[in-house]
Amino acid sequence: LETLTKEIDHYRELEQAFIVGDKVRQIQAELNEALEQAKLYDTHEKLFEFKPSDTLNTIQELVREFEAQYKLWSTASNWQLQETSWLNAPFTSLNAQQMSQIVSATRRTMASLVKKFKAAGKENPLNAAVRLRDKVEQFKSVMPLVSKLRHPGVRQRHWEAISSDLHFELPTGEEADQFTLGRVIALQLDKH
């Protein structure tokens, strides 16, 4: 397990988030299983008054050391799935409040991880954490627009005014499903 956890330190590219995310989830499950086994053995050692081994302490330390990597890569893979979903979903289906909560939680997690990796001198995970933090910050800049346009008070007349200002006819009916956040960003509605 120690070898597997050290292997994760070599990844630095966010493009690998899905692969690494799967690996860290698998390693985390194995660590949890090993921790449970070590606790059981520790209990047996105490019960039979055997000399206690260092196995439990070693695994607990490994779990603590691996926690930041697990958070980084599971957050990175979750973010990529979520961002892709938001960018391609019909704009009218977006929940601005939920999006804002996810963006804020991801920002906090990344800020914490950047500090941890910087303090530990772990360059590769630091690089990945900084890049993800920057991606989240960039996405955060779109959130005020999403919040305004997805406000329950926005009516058809507001969309018509936007269309008129942009000289662009917003899709209606079944075509409205093709109007996505990605399209909103491409139209630079935040600049109007």
C-alpha cells in the first residue's frame, strides 16, 4: 500500500484526473480495509496480552499522509464531471444555488490542499492543485451571470430584451435544450 500511495505523488496533470481519481478511490478502499484489519489485530493483541505491533500506527500514518492526495484527485475528477455537465446541460435546468455551493466547497478544498502541498514540498500534486484552483476560480467568474439569469424573477420579456441587445435569437421550445451554459459563455453574455 505504501508503494501505491507514493506512486500517486508522480501525477501532476489534471487531464489524468479520471484515471488517478479511480486509483485513489481504490487505494483509499484498500487503506480503509487494512485499517479495519489492523484495529482488529490490535484488539486481539491486547486481549491476549501480546506485545503490540506497530502495524496499526503505520497504517494510520499512511492514511493521514494519503488523505490530501485522495482529496485532490477525487475532487479533480468530480469537478471535471460536474463542470462538463453544467456546460452541456440545458441552461434552464441549471440550479444556480447548488452550483454556487459546489464551486465554493471546491475552492475551499483547493485552497487548503495548495497550502498542504506547498508546506510538504510536493511539487507534482501542488501543480495539479494550483491548476484546479485556477480552473475553479475561472468558472466562479461566470457564477454571478448564472445566478442572475436563473433567478426565478427572470421572465420571457427579459430573455427577449437580451436577444434584442445581442442581435441573437435565443432558442425556444425544444431548441431551448440546445441553449447551454457553454453557449452562454461563448456569447459572452457576462459582458452585456
